[in-house]
Amino acid sequence: MLSTDYKIRTMNREDIDFAIDLAANEGWNPGLYDAGSFYAADSDGFLVGELKGEPIGTISAVRYDKTFGFLGFYIVKPDYRGQGYGLTLWKAGMKRLFGRNVGLDGVVEQQNNYRKSAFKLAYRNVRYEGVSGGRPSRRFPLVDLSKTNFEELEKYDRQFFPAKRTSFLKSWINQPKSEVLGILEDDELAGYGMIRTCRMGYKIGPLFADNPYIAEALFVSLKASVEPGQQIYLDTPEVNPKARELAKKYDMEVVFETARMYTKEFPDLPLDRIFGVTTFELG
């Protein structure tokens, strides 16, 4: 029976660090500076479950707009699993996103549980691990997008996400110890990518591009922008064969995968141009 001393409340900014630590303990390897960007996406979108005042579980239920939301950080400390605390958190998160199309990236083994809440499998995302180093691409001129027009970047990004995410994106591309590069064609953005420092190594995400050649130029330039010999990670939609080919070309190996699921219709996104997912936690 669920303890009456169990309470769920909205996190403050400092609480999100606890959620990040839980994610790290699960081997999800979050970015060192992700918390601020997550909070910027929806400051009321993170819930913590407390038992007698001790935080034991988390879930994020981020409202991007009135039609789309994303669930993440669904974690309960191991000692408290199987006792109903996680399910109560889950119900609170789903209630917050009621009426919206809800997306998530869940561990594959939990698909059947998510189906009970009306989630349907859209495709799998695959995490590849490789090594940093090499030289930047000379095939296309590169632009430092942290120093250019944000509106142009946001306009391009909007093609690849089911909702506008202005506050999140502004914070995301300005993380410390990160690099954000773009490629222009005919003075229009034709691709961009970001690499950021994580608990272990670095992650590239997002990586969006109009074609595989631009994606590769961005990828090699991003992995060359950090100290050589470090672990790098790229999360790709399994349904994009060119993204998988890119990872394999640079000797990256599969280390993890998730099930991308939605409660309603699958968003009409150009998956053949998504070479790197922004983040499993927020989509």
C-alpha cells in the first residue's frame, strides 16, 4: 500500500540537478549543463516524488504548446521500485499533459507498460559511441551559430520538432563548453549541429541537415572541435539509414537504444534529415 507520507510536487531549479543525478546513475550520461536548458523549456514541467521529505523519484512532463508534450526522467530510486511510487508519478505526469499528443523515449523493455497508457511505437532511436578527433571538414564553409541570428536557427529547427521550443533552444545552444555549427547554402541554413560536454565524453545533438553530405561535414567538424581521444555519442533514428551509415563510417558502435513512442498521431517530421536527436529526455 502506498504510504500516506508520499507527496508529489513541482521541482524548483535546484531539484532538477537531483533528476540529472538519477539519470546519470541509470547510465543515461546527461550533459553537464543540461539542467538549465530543461528548466527553461517548462519551469513547471518537472515533478519529484518525496517520501517523508526524501526525494525518491522524478518525472518530467514538459508542455511545449497546447498540442504537444514530452515525458522524460521517469526514474525511481531502486530501493523504492515496485511499490506504486513510480506509477503515481506517471499518472501525475500524464495528467499534466492531458489532451496533448505526448512523446517519449523509453527503454525498449518498458514498451508494453507504455502501451497501457495508449503509447504507440513510432521507431527506435539508437545511440552510437565513437572517439573524438580528426580535422574539420573543408567541403562546406562552417558558421558559428552561437554568434549568428537566432531567428534563422529557430526557423530551421522548427522543421524537425513537433512544436516551437524557443526558450529551450536559446538556452541549449548557449551551454558552456559546447560548440554549435551550421552550414549555409545560398545564404540559407542547410544544416546545424551541436556538441556538448557530458558526464562521460561528449554528445552530438541535434544534428539536422538537408542531405547526408552536409550532415557528415558537420559531424566531422563537431567531433574535431573537442579534445582528441574522448568518447563521443550520437543518437540517431533507426529509420534513417544514412544516419546509421554515417555512424558506422566513423567506427561508432551501438551501445543503447530507446523506443520513440507517441499517444496520438506520429508527427510528420523529415526523419531522413534527422541525423542526431537533440536529447532523449525532452525530444
